[in-house]
Amino acid sequence: MDTLKVRDAQEVEDAVRAAIANEQPIEIVGHGSKRSIGQLMSTNAVLELSALNAVTAYEPNELIITVQAGAPMADVLSLIDSKNQQFAFEPMDTATLLGTTPGAGTVAGMISAGLAGPRRIKAGGARDHLLGANAVSGFGESFKAGGKVVKNVTGYDLCKLLAGSWGTLAVMTEVTLKVTPRPESERTLVLRGLADVVANKAMTAALGSPYDVTGAAHLPGSALRTTAGALAEIAQPDQSLTLLRLEGITSSASHRAQSLRAALKSFGDAELIEDDASAALWRAVRDVEPFAASGPRALWPVWRIVCPPAAGGAFGEQLSRESGGEVIYDWGGGLIWAALPPATDGHAKALRQRVEKIGGHATLIRGSDAVRAGIDIFHPQPAGLAALGSRVKRSFDPTNILNRGRMSRGSAT
């Protein structure tokens, strides 16, 4: 496979124009950390953005950072952490789940995937923190969308379309993101031994309380049997963990944690875990460590299921019982990660029939090439929505030259 390493935005534009002229679809990568997510693509040329790795502007007082598309997430996170700042949406590091190099993902890859962590329930997703982008469309033309200030929108906020597009609309060359101050302190309340449905009720009660909960996750005991790290340190045999996070000024976080503990007394006596130990727990939840590629479920397909939070507990309980798989819950039950036993179709048909009944959707995040070749990785859309998506795609990339076939089976030709 031919790989073209570009050094600046002009070279990106030249490469896309050459691809159009030669009718040669191209695969867009940074460091390739998420290449195994999505449909198998029929391209034999790669446009690599790893050399576009500079931080072009960082203004901590203005809470914005502008970086080139190939900047490694590990470097950017280290930089903003040095100023006690963060990306509030907690971008997921897929390395644990996919078995790739930790921290190797790029900023553009993070935006293209749009995979937000536990704080999504409060802070929103990647698209909500994307202020502006420079990119090259499938016409081979450079364009700018958004800007470099928080209050910037006049008319349609075009750059938001790039978040979650998996590189199928345009090649990002530079992005501007909003950062936020890192909380001074955090506290996690741990409830033990709750069944999935009961835990769902506890998370709902916590999120509906006035105590400003910024994370609500539930891990059944069976999913914790072979886990390691921070979760293993507090896990007990076959006992579930329900985690509730509170952040802010130390005195405020402590007071709210004690008040929430009292409010949830009917669900059991909550333990309190603080600061660094608490942060380690939420990194494990964010990166789905119980289903790590290095663990015993390495060959199991892993699904990311988004559904109405109130239905999450019952749905996950039924899914794990009937499939023999394991689930963990984030976003108060609105996000379910499911590791299911190996099957020819990765359980796609049965899973989607179930999830559609509750108004949700499911995306395969980890699966073998054989499974990926035979199913829709991304949940099939209703006809009207699919038609709208096709029109958006054509308006950015009329010849389907960028990441052809990655999001839609049958569009690879």
C-alpha cells in the first residue's frame, strides 16, 4: 500500500487533488490507532498526517488551544495538564480496547471518532468543544469552519459535522478546541452489590439530585472477574460496583459527596474514594479496561450501545443473560459496552433487533476482519436519515474519495 506523508496543508490539498484526478480513493490516518474501527475499505493509498503535529497556539487564559491534526493526544493532554486544564469531555483512549500503543491517537482522530468519556453526561461530546477547523474537502479545496473564540457561531456551525465523521467528509489539517480548568478535587462514591436494574435506579437518582454528579457507571461483578489495575484494587469476588463521581473545589466536592451518600442510603452504604485513586477508576471506565485486548475476552467482539438511560439496566441484564456476554454501563445507563462471545456475525442481528425496540443504536468497536466484512459496523440508519447523510457526504466529497466505505457497507466501490 502506497503511503504519502504530508508536511503541511498545501501538500494535503495537492494529495487530494491527485487522488481525484487518478480516481484513487485514499485512507486518511494519523498514527493509525483506530484503523480497525469501521468497515473494511477498498483503498490502496494512505494519506498520513503524523507530520502535522505542532501546537500552533495555546492561550490558557482564553481557554482555547489550536493544534495541527496529527498532534499526538498524549502530548496535547500533557501540555494542557501542565496548566491545570483538561478536555472536559474526557476523550477515550482506545488503545486498551484495541490493543494498540497507549496515547498514540491524534487530535484529528479523536474528533473524527467522537468517542467521549464518562463526563459526557455533563460536559457534552467532542463536537461541543470543537470551535473551529481548517480542512481539505473531497473537492481538493481548503476551507475554514468555525473560529478561535468560544462565542463564534453565526449561522450553521459547519465544523461540528466533522466530529464523528470518521474522516469521510474532509481531511482536517488544524483544529481549535475549548479547554476547561481541571477540577481541584474529585470524590467517587462506591456502592457494592447492586443488580443492574437497581444500579440504574441509583444512578438515575444521583444524576437527578442537586449534587452535580459528573460520572455514573456500573460494573457487574462478572465483568470484573479478570480485570486489573484500579478496578481490581477495589473489586471483590462476583460483587458489582456502582461508581458516582463529584468534582470541584475540595470543600464543595466533600460536602456534596456526603450529602449524596445520605440521599442514596436506601441503596446501601457508599464508600468514598478520593482524588488520584478516584481518577484512576474513571480512566478504567473511560477506556473499558474490563474488556481489554490483552485480557481473556480479547477475541470477543465489543459493541458500543447508546440507549435511553432509563432502559439501560434492563436491556443490559437481558443481553448478558441471553448471549452469555458481559456488559458495563456508563452515562447513567445511557452507554453500554458489551463484550459478546465469538459468533459469525458478532451477534449483530440479534443485538440490533433488541436495541431498536428501546430506541437505541449499536456500533461494533472491536471485531475480527471476518466479522467486519459481513456486517454493518455502524447502526443502519432509517431511509430518510440515510438520504440526508448521503447528501451531506456528496456536498463535501462528491467522488467518494476520502475513507471510501468506512462508514457504510456497500459504498466501497
